[in-house]
Amino acid sequence: MSLNLAEKKAVVAEVAEIASKSHAMIAAEYRGITVARLTKLRVKARESGVYLRVVKNTLARRAVQGTDFECISPVLVGPLVLAFSQEDPGAAARVIKEFLQDKENDKLVVKGLAFGGQLLAPQDLERLASMPTRDQAISMLMAVMKAPIEKLARTFNEVPGKLVRTVEAIRVQKAAA
């Protein structure tokens, strides 16, 4: 079923709005994957805050014009599913990577990734998937910020501790004499 002009404009507007708010984008060819498996991918994507959409390539190219994902336009060839990370940059990569770990889903082929206005190779899926979530990044930052204060507190605490150990050693030495 083909779309009329108004429907095409609506699809382009919807994808463009999502693209303008997203952190990363993945284009993957889904040729040969059953509808049931693609539905499982959609459910997992929805749970992870990833916008997943099958769009005609010409409409997708128009939708990403003027966004950070314009660099992915040359990759948009063939039947593609587009995944946009909305909440954290690595969410779409984690969903696709997890989907590919099942041997029966090996027909999904990643064609390209876009992150920060750069086109990445399909081999960079692992690197993008390993990016920390927002909560993980905040906890890592807090650990780095907290470390010098903890070290200072331990240093200040060591001075009276050393004094007490020295006095105790003198007391034991005098008691032995």
C-alpha cells in the first residue's frame, strides 16, 4: 500500500522530530527476518526507550536532512529499520546487539551508525553499545569527585592514629623495662 503525499509528509515530520531529539541512530537491513522476530525487536526497543521505524529510504533521507544524522544518508539503501536512541546514546546499540546475539536473528545486518554527526562503521556497534547509561555515567562522575575528599579524610585521620600507636609503643617499651 503506497502512501499519499499528506501521509508521506506526516511520516517525514514524525521521523525528523524524533531525529532532532535523539542521541544516536542505527540503520539495519531486515531482509529475511520474520514478522514475529521483528515484533519482538520492536517490543524490546519500546521497553528500552528506542524509537524503531521502518521507513522508505527517500523519506528517511528527507527526515534526517538538517540533523546530526544527515551523514547516514549514503547508507540508506535496501529494506531498512531505523533505530533512534532517545534516552541515552547507547540504548539502540544495546537493543540491536542483544537482538543479534540470538542465532536465529543473524539476518539483521547493521548498515551504519550515526553518533554526534559522524557516520560510524557497523563494527562500531559494540563500542556504542558499551557506552554507559546516564545513571552509570553520573555514578562514575560522583566516584571520581568523591575520591580526593575520601583520601583527605583518611590522611587527617591517620595523624591521630599514628600518635596513638606511638604512645602505645612507648608505654609497652617502658612497661617491659
